[in-house]
Amino acid sequence: MFASYMINGWIMATIIAVLAGAVGLFVVLRGMSFAAHALPLGAFPGAAAANLLGINELWGLIGFSGLGVIGITQLAQRQRRDVATALVLMALLGLGTLFLSLSGHYAQGVYALLFGQLVSVSRAQIWPVLALGLVILVAIGICFRPLLLSTLSPDLAATHGVSPKRTDFGFLLLVGAATAMALPVVGALLVFSLMVGPAAAARSLTDRPATALLLSVGLALLTVWASIAAAYVSDWPIGFFVGALAAAFFAVAQLSRRFRRAA
Amino acid sequence: MSAKFPDAAMSVLDLLFAPGFFASAPVQTALIIGSAAAIVSALIGVFTVLRGQSFAGHALSDISSAGGSVAFLLGISALWGFLGVAVLAAGALELAGLRRAKERDLVTGIVLGAGLGLTALLLHLDIGTRSSGGAAISVMFGSIFAIPASMVLSMLGVSAVAVLLIGLIYRPLLLTSLDPNLASAQGVRVHAVGLLHLLILSLAVTLSAMTIGAILSTALLIGPAAAAVQIARRPGRALILAVLFGLIATWGGVLLAYDSYAWTPGQAWPVSFFITSLAFLIYLGARLWKRLPIARRTAEA
């Protein structure tokens, strides 16, 4: 399980879990699960496009996730956000089917991009992810208070000069960047589970923002580590365990909250 | 034929409809199935957009991919796989508390995540047993041309049930979608109607997952409906417009995909790409139309 070819996977998964836990808490607090689902899924055609053009996958992913962020914020100006998100996601995925069919021999790649492939991580892949991850964490650290304020009370934040529109855009950019880098490793569909599950559980367990942040990161790490171990032992895909564990954490946290309320 | 039409007109027609379009059996099946899926999705889509449940609609279709994978694994018809899992997922969403608006987004996300995890596992098993990576593509992205003609009857049956249900609960469904408080004051059982909405939604999702694939079926559900809601001022008109837009996107998509054989030699572009893109373009068109002065005048009149 800790053989040398797995080490890179463990390191990568750890970086991604820390990020997903931190970004995810704000996704949950801001009620942006749909956007957090749509961005990675809409970014995955970027990998197919990069494959067609023969450039590095990461650039394709970042480009498409940027397109998604701009599309969602543009359309959401005069439309409900859930509708805008759905439409942008569909436009990007539609392009994805085209790229996939034009590049032909890509069936196995699709499965990996959607559901992740942790074993084949190389040392060279880790550095850009680590760098980008640090940038995102620093950005969250600097913006923690204004971000929290605008999340919990948009009106109060507006009187302090924090524009809700700009915060939305900036935050979506963060989500987009985080998903673009996590995508090749854990897969488009599971980045999302990792963002929403642990964070939602953390939010049910505590009301204090800083504690919730630590708890969210901790649960995300636990989810990823346990999933890798389980996937290694059972030879089932890691995505299955991530999805199941995330849902299980949420369910347990909800139950414990109900118990505490009843007590 | 060429005696009737001048040559120039014939060649334009040929350019529009590549030779053999109307005679091809898969095209005929695709047009029938596609129309049924487009109509049902557009109708229920209008209510889904009004209720602000696009995410739930998308989640149902994504999760139904687990059903497609199960069907592939067991060797049964994909229709029943999609249908079974979509209905189950609708039940799970309801149980998990979809009706509390505050938690809706989150609960949908968690159920969606768990469902997708299941799909990952099932597709993994598919690939393991049948050693074909194509399962992921066909379940996720679908192909309307690959539907066997024998499925037409059952798919039309599912569509008929869905349309009938919409007709039966039309008024309470509309009222709860527009103003749940008013509806409940008038004695409408909001909760039961919500559950029926989810059920019809899963029928629609099943049909469109069969035609354009599980993760793209939201395009037929939300695209035409969102465009229609932008333009129309009355619910009845929105429903008619949505159906019209859905049909245009589907027929246009089938036609363009058929024509595309000629564009890149020997390789057709995917139907799903054309249908989703057309749906998106129609929506953008509807937004532009709303800004035109003529649209404002008719709206005021």
C-alpha cells in the first residue's frame, strides 16, 4: 500500500484533500454546491481539448474552468443561478462530447477523467499542483474574514465595501482553480464529493468558523486516506469510496446534530 | 424529382439534408424517440425551472447513469436501468429532505456525490467484465442512433405516462411551482405534488438519458424551458414554446449529425453535441430577443 509507486498518489491526494476541505467549507456556506459540481464536470472537456491540441492537460482544464466561471457569472446576472449553472455546464459538456469523438481513442481516458486515477501520478505532476494549492490556500487565508462576512451576511459586507458580485466571481475562480488541479487525480465527479461532503458534515458539527474549517480539512483528509486504502485493498475505484464516505460523514453529522438538539 | 425542382434548389436541399436522411431507419427511430424525449423534458422542465430545482433535475440525470451501468452489467435494456435508478434517486432526494429549501442545494449535492460514486463502481465492474471502455462513453454521452427500433414502443409508453401525469396535476403543479404558500393556503397538498414532480422528472430524465446520454440530459430539460420562461409571460405559452424549442434542438441535432458525415470524411460528429449546443444557442437567442424593442412592446401590450 505504501509502495514507491503509490507514494506520489498519497502526496497528491493529501494536497487535494486539504484544498477541497478548505474551499468546500465556503462552497457549503454559500450554497454553491451546484457550481462546485458544474465547474469540474465542465472543465473535463478541457483535458480532451488539450489532448487534441497536444498541449499540457492542466492548461486545458484551467482554460475550461475559467470559461465556466465567466459563463456562470455572466448568465447569472439576469437569470436564476441554478439555471445559469445548468446551461453553462451543458454547453461545455456538449463541446466535450465533440472533442472526445474527434480525438477517437479516448474511451479509457474518459473513465479516468470522470472518476480519477491515483496510481499513475508522477513526481512532475505534483509540483504545479503544490504551487497552485499554496496560492489558493494563501488567497483563502488573506480573504478569510471578508469572504466569511460576505458569506454569512452579504448586506453587512456590502456596507463594508465588499461587493457581493466581485466576491462571487473571485470565489468561483478559486473553486475553478482548485478543481482544475484536482481533476486529473480524483476525477471530475469526485472532486465535488470531496468538497461538499466533509464540509457539510463539519458545518453540522460546529458553529465556529475556524473550528469548522479545521474539521472540514480533517474530515476531507480522513475521507481520502481511507478511500485510497480501501481502493488499494479491494481494487474497486477510489471514487466509489470517496462518494460513499462523504455521504456517510454527512449523515452521521446530521444525526448527531439532531441528538444534541433533542438533548 | 429534378424535373420538378431546378438544379440549384436541389443542390441546396442536398446540402441541408444529406442524401438518404429520410430513408434511413436509425434516423427515423432517432426522430421519433428524440421528439418524445424533447416534449416530455420541455414540459416538466418549465416547472423545474420555475421551482428552482435545476440542480435536482441535473442530479437525477447524473445519478441515473448508475442505472445505465447496471443495465450494461446485467445485459438488460438500458431503459429499465435508467428508469429504476432515477425513480430510486428521486425517492432518496425526497427522503434526504429536498423539500426544505434551505438545505436543498446541499442535500442534492450529497446524494449526487454518493450516486456518482456508485456509478464509478458499476462502470469499473462493467469494464472489468466486458473489457470495454466504451461503456462509460455510451452511458454518459449516449447515442440516439444506437437505440434499437424495438425500444420505441416502451419509450413512447413512458412518455405517454409522463405527459398524462403532467396533464392530471397541471393546475396544482403550476400553483405550487409559482407560489407554494398560496397553494398550501388553497388546500393543495404541496408535498404530494412535489413528490409527483420528482417522479415525472425521473421519467423525463430517463428518456433523455437514453437519447443524449446521462450527463447531458439536463440540456433538454433546462435549455428549452429556460428559454421559454425568458420570453413567455403566461405559463401555457411557456409550455408550448418550450416544447417547440426542444423539438427544434432535437431535430436540428439529428439532422446536423447526419450531415456531419460529409464534413469530416468517414466520421460523424456526435448528435449529443449538436442537441446541447442548439439548446444553448436557443437560450442565448431568447435572452437577446427579450432585449429587442419589439419584444418589450408585445410584453407591455
